[in-house]
Amino acid sequence: MQKPLKQIVISDPKVMMGKPVIAGTRITVELILEKLAAGETPEQILESHPRLTREAIQAALAF
């Protein structure tokens, strides 16, 4: 079962100055979107950020 978006993407003023991040990481939604816009594939992003999941990348896109 897929987690709700609000459990995957969180915003906490104590983490990355409140920017939306993937829960349990300091990886911002902004970073994921920038990498995709620059032409990286989800597989390349997952390779360089092993704590991410495909579900997290999809949540960043939906956010």
C-alpha cells in the first residue's frame, strides 16, 4: 500500500529551513525536481541517493 503524500514529503522549520523534504532525509523536493529537470532519470537519482525510493520521487513530483 502506498503511503499518503503527507507522510512522504514533510516540512519542518528545524529541517532544511522548512523546505519540503523526503521524510527521514534532508533531501529536498527541490533537489529532486532540479535533477529531473536537468535530465537525470529516476534510476540515476536513486543510485546517487540510496535512501530515496521510487515512491519518494513520485511524491516529490506530485508535491
